[in-house]
Amino acid sequence: MVVRVLIVDDNYDDVHAIRKILEHEGFLVFQATHKEDCMRIISEHNIDLVLIDVLVCGGKGCDIVKLLRKKRDYNLKIGYITIIPEREIDTRDVEGVIQKPFEPHELIRHVNRVLKGG
């Protein structure tokens, strides 16, 4: 089974790097830069995992996560990708956090951990 991952980030360089790493590992990758695209892609493609930057949309990543948790009725896994230190983020609604910058093996380890539920 192919795992579908949605990257929600408005930094093109970060999206490109993450996408390249995940696709190399066999993941099917989608990308969004704002809430509307995020919600549309999730509903159209049965996404398994959302990796979202806390700072996307001017710092609205946390708001998007709360909306996803309210609206989705299946077990969507969500992880933050961020430069903000984890101790400064409300992580109650996500399965994990990966700090930018990261090495490819760290991203893959994080993704696998989040897919297993944290």
C-alpha cells in the first residue's frame, strides 16, 4: 500500500526538499500552501499523513491542525515540521514534531514514527 503524504508549507525550498526525500522512499506526495488547498487535497486523495509547518499562512499551522481534527472522521496522522523549538508549540493535536533543518534519515524516521501514532 502506498502511503499518501500531504506537505503543507509555503516555503518552496522546504517543500521541494521534503518531497524529494519522501518520494525517494516510495511515498506519494501532495503539497498545499494554504488551508483551502489542504482541505481539498485531503478530501480528494484520502491522505494518510499531513506534515504541516507551524508558520504556514502567517503562523496559522496550528489553526489548520485544529480544523483538521474537527472535520475529519478517520484516523488522519499529523506531524509538525518547524523551525520553532518543540517546547514552544502546542503539540496536543499532533503525533510528532520534526525540527528544521533536518537530515533525510531524520525525516524518514519521524514520518514512520508519526504513522505508527507517535
